[in-house]
Amino acid sequence: MKVVHHRKIEIMTLQLKVPNMACSACGETITKAVKAVDPTATVQADPKTKLVSIETQASETVVKQAITDAGYSVT
């Protein structure tokens, strides 16, 4: 008999303000940056409101660093 342990996966929803996200191409770049650290993440970036909503298993620190590394500021 095989015993399989299931680990509960916690998904967080983050709302981040990215003041220098100017256009939809910026949103795509931010989405790619987040998906590089969590390929299963759901990302919605709105250049008009400068808000990025992210459902992710990665920590907020990791996600913010990925966005910063892509050249954007997070407030």
C-alpha cells in the first residue's frame, strides 16, 4: 500500500500598487515576472489604476522582488 501525503497549498491574493506601470505592455512584463517565480499565479494588471492583483503561492516578498527586478516600483 502506498501512502500519499497531501500538502495544503496556500494561495494568497495580493493587491500591489505599481506607480510606473504605464501601459498594457508593462502589465505583460509584470505578469511574466510574477509567473517566473510562480508559474501557477493569476495576475491582473491594470495600467489605468496602477494596481496589480495576484493570486499566488509565492510569498509577498518574492513577488515584490520579481516585480522590482523587472524594473518597476512597488508601493
